Amino acid sequence: MAANRSSGTARPARRRLSTEERRAQLLSVGSRLFARSPYDDVWIEQVAEIAGVSRGLLYHYFPTKREFFAAVVRHESERMLRLTAAVPGRPLREQIDAGIDLFLSYVEQHAEGFRAFHRAEAAGDPTVREVYRASLAAQEEQILGALAASRPADAADGPALRLAVRGWLAFLVTVCLDWLDEPDLSRDEVRELCARTLLGAISA
């Protein structure tokens, strides 16, 4: 009978995710969970349930919770570096403003991942902390590279500049984390604050 036939609105078959798509999905879930909760409060079972996969499948991609969190930290770092890559050929102040603006855009659009990334230092696990510190070192090198490309050829470039950039990067992270929690300043005001601080640090 016609009443027993399909109405023609059958649910489409679920598409199988490729290995890379599934891995990206799991990392995205991890970024959200680690952003909201400390490392010890996140359970692998939560990740598997939210992603709609078995715990065994999750362990196939990431054998331990430590390796999963380390992969989340690395993933967020690589994404941030791509998004904030410098554009050569600009004057120094334009380069600084553009770089900070891109960084703040990342912070706004990926607030959960940003928090997760910077919680890594408090995780206490040596493997995770090593990934975190390597990620910060990559950011430091990216900033130094952008400065070198925009400054005069005879500009001083040594331990003092590196230390200034490292200290400013810690300042930038602290400002952004506070800004996410208490957005009393506009993005333009935060950018101006960070730009003036960096200019002061590298010219000291």
C-alpha cells in the first residue's frame, strides 16, 4: 500500500570520514574540551562520545591521553602560525600592526583552542610541555623573522632583541587571555597596546 511506502525523504547515508578528516575532527573536539577544563578533568570517553566514535577508534589515532593532548597543542600552534604568517615588504609599524591584528583575529575566532594551547604549560607532563615550548619557540622565530625583514640591514639583532621578543610574546599571551575573559578594551585598543609595547621592547 502507498501508506507503507517511503515518503521519499529518507535520511542520507552517513559519509565515512577519511583518516585525515577523522583526525581533524578529534583534534577539534579536544581543543574545545581542553579549553574549558584542566588536563586532568578531561576524559578520553568524553572525546569519543562527542565525536561519535568508539574509544578504541580514538586510541587507534592517539594511543594515550598524553599523546592526544600533545597533538592538540601542536595542531593549534601550527594553525596559529599559518594564520599569523608575516607578509614581507611592509614598513615595520605596518608589519607589527598587521601581525598583531591577525593574531587577535585568531584569538577571537579560535578562543577555545587558544586557551587549550596555553594551558599546556600547566599540564605538567614533560612530553606535552616540550611540544608547548617548541611551539612558543616557533612563534618567537616567526616574529624575529618578520622584524629582520622589515628593519634596516644594520639594525642590532642579538640576544637582547631575542629576549625582548620572548618577553613581549609572554605579555601578548597574558593580555589576550585576560581580554577573552574580560573584554573591556576593543580589539583596536588591544592591538595598539601590544604594538606600542613591542616597539618599546625592541627599541630599548
